Amino acid sequence: MIRAKLVTEEDVANAVARIAEHGGRLGDNLVAMGLITQEVLEAFIHRIPTEPTDIAATGIDETQLLALLMKLIYTGRLETNRQFVEAIKLPYHLVLDLVQMAVDRALLRTLGSRDSDSLMDMSYAITDEGRRWTIDALQRLRYVGPAPVTIEEFTDQVNLQKLTNELVTIERIRKALGDLTFDDSIVEQCGPALNSGRAMLLYGPPGNGKTSVAFRLAGVFNDVIYVPYAVSIEGQIIRVHDPSIHRPLKTEPAASDEVTTSFLRTDEFDARWVPCRRPFVMAGGELTLEMLDLRYDPTGHFYEAPLHVKALGGCFIIDDFGRQLVRPTDLLNRWIVPLESRVDYLKLHTGKTFSIPFEELIVFSTNLEPEDLMDTAFLRRLPYKIEIGAPSLDLYRQIFEKECARQGLAMPDQAFEFIVHKIVDEKELELAAYHPRFIVDQVVATCRFMGQKPHFEPRFIEYAINNLRVKRGHGSKPATRTSAHVN
């Protein structure tokens, strides 16, 4: 709730102090103190997945759950109920039911509890029959991990945590952009695009910060979302959670032998879901059409979710669009329906086709001419087209001064004018936002090599600018060599 900016840390501390005096739950006390409304609290809580009350409520066949538990025990050499609960991520009472089923079928035998009277520490061992049964289960399906959620639960949760639930303000965007220097018009155009949740196109010459802007956009959103470890559909398993993409917000509490209640509500949080920041996925020239389909593992007999499914509820950036291994037209045709209808369709190797929400922000970033990459039909489906062009002279100077400050350099007017003249007049290049860091770093490196204090000197500046472009523009004159310092 703090991260979603519904309350402050001080609000929570005051509500906790009130609990000590009056009792009750945190949410109720926040409402009683007027720190949040009941409607906002219920809307927030409704988005938190609640644990299943019994095996039937999981939507997964009990034999499948039993097989999963046995595989976890066998591959992880687990012994106690506490370890079982942590591995399969199901409520304690459901795990006890599964363990009892395993004992009744002679798949497990009870060893007893050694150092505790708690049922959570009760130990078990796999029987010979259990080992054979588990190995056979592994041959049919090698997925070993937390219990999956159903495709229906996954779809409902994705729809509950849309990007458009958050209101993006101009202050948020400026904070996310941080030390990047851009014209205010860029910020003013990005805001409506982010609030709409619709696809956008960032275009313009290279080196002016399109990728940097796209990367920083992920920091605009504050909401917590919930990502399942895996999803089940018609007995097939799709692994969704990816530690390299989904950043958990906190460590999940250890299982307890006593029934605990939530601090906010009566129902318990479903541990099959991971609370995360909104995901951010960036794909460049390596992107292929195959990466946008389910990837079936013929050995393990389960699926890995494609990149855009892992990005649901967050941002998916297509960087250097037009330079992928796949033709731009083919990629656009793959997404022309999802971008319009907000629904995507995936196919299992069995031939079964199913739909999932396409709730994410798609950002195309390119330094090619947009009309050369896509036809008007697709351009129409990109309602926000933001040009990130060459910086103005004033912005160029601001970027240079920031880079000089980073390296402890002064930026004399004479040096700045010399740099602009060399780039624009002699090299016949447009100013670009990446120039200042490039030039400053090279000048500093040359000064250090020469054993001199970092400073701007014409020949050092020329060395750096010559590295911007190997071939000079037509008609440029040879530079005049001088050893005088630029003061």
C-alpha cells in the first residue's frame, strides 16, 4: 500500500499504534483513522490473490497435485511438511491432505517428528513404490516447481492489474527520467501515451536517447502486480515467472504450523503468485517470431511463456525496430490484432488455441523512417508517435555541462563554440545527445594519457570528434593544428 502511494509509512505506523490499543486489522484501523477510504482499501485488497480453501478450489486435478508434490519431494530430497509447503506453495491444510493421500497409497511412509511436536516438522520418506510412481510421473511431465494456477485465474488477475489503473503525472515522468535532459515537449507527449496504455512509437536519429527514454518509462509505475509461477490449461503447464524479469518486492514469510491471519484481511495470500514490480522487457535485433509463441520443451513436456506474456502488466520495448531477424511486416502482422483488441491467441502443441489479455505497454523504438517500416494501417494502430530528434543548442549545452561536471571539467564558451563548429560545419553532422559524454570521456582519457590535468584543448577535441565519424563531410577543410589551450 505504501509503494502504491495509498498511504504513507507514517500512516501505517500510526495505524499499528492504534492496533496495540484497540485491536483489529491494519486495514480497518487505517479506515477508522480516515487515512484511506473503505472503497479504496477493498479495491486494493481485491487485487491480491487469495489462497484456495480446498484442493477443488485450486482448479487442478488432485492426482496432478499429488504427482507434483511427489516430484518435489523426490528431486529436492524433502522430508518434512514444512519443506513440502514451501516447495509447492499451497496452504498447509491442502498439503496435509496430499500427504495423507500419498501415505494411503503407500507412496510415502511416516518417520515421525524428531525435535518438535508440530505437525509441520513431521518427517516422511519415499517408499519403493513411491519412487517408481514418481519416476513414471517425471517421464510424463518434468515440470517441478510451485503448483500452477488455472488459465482462468491468470486471465482475471491480468485484467485486475492493468497499467491504466495508475495515473501517470508529469512529476512522475520527470522523476523517472532523472538526470536525462530532454525538451519538455517529450515529457508532455509521453504522459498521455502512458496513461492510455496504448502502443507508442519513438523515432528519430540515433544517439538522442530513444532507448534511454524507453528504459526509464518502466520507473514511472508504482503498482504491485502478482505473477504466477506457472499456469495450467487442460493439463498442460506453462512456466510464467522469470527471475530475470520479475523482481519480487519482499521475501515471502515462512510457513507456520499455526493458522495465521492476514494483517489486512481474513483471507490468506496465495503463495503461488509472486508480488512484483511491473515487469520491463526489452528485445532488440535478436527478436524472432518464435520468441512470441509458446516454447514447448519436448523433453520436459511443459511450456515456457513467450516474452510478451512475461511482460503482461508492464512494458515491452522493441528496440532498434526494423533491424530484427524477422521482417518488420511479419512482426507487425503478428501483433496487429492484439494491439487493436487487447487480446492475444496462443496455441498448444496439441492444437488447442486459447486467449489471454494483451494488457501491456508496447513501445517501438527506431532510428529508421517509420513510413518505410510499416503501412498506414499499422501506423493508425500506433496512436502515439513521438519524435526524439536532435537537441536544441541550449539543451546540447546543458548536456555538455552535466558531463563536464561529472568529470570535474569546466566548459568555456570558446571550447563549446569550437566543438559545435567542428561537428556542424566541418563534419556536417547533426548535434546528438550522445556527443557530450563521448567527447568529454575521450578528452579526459587523452589528458590522462598525456599526464595532464583534464582540460579542453583543440587537438584533443579534434581527436574525439574525428572518432564520431571516420569520413568527413564533403567540402570540409583540413583542420588547423594548434597547441594553444582553449581557456
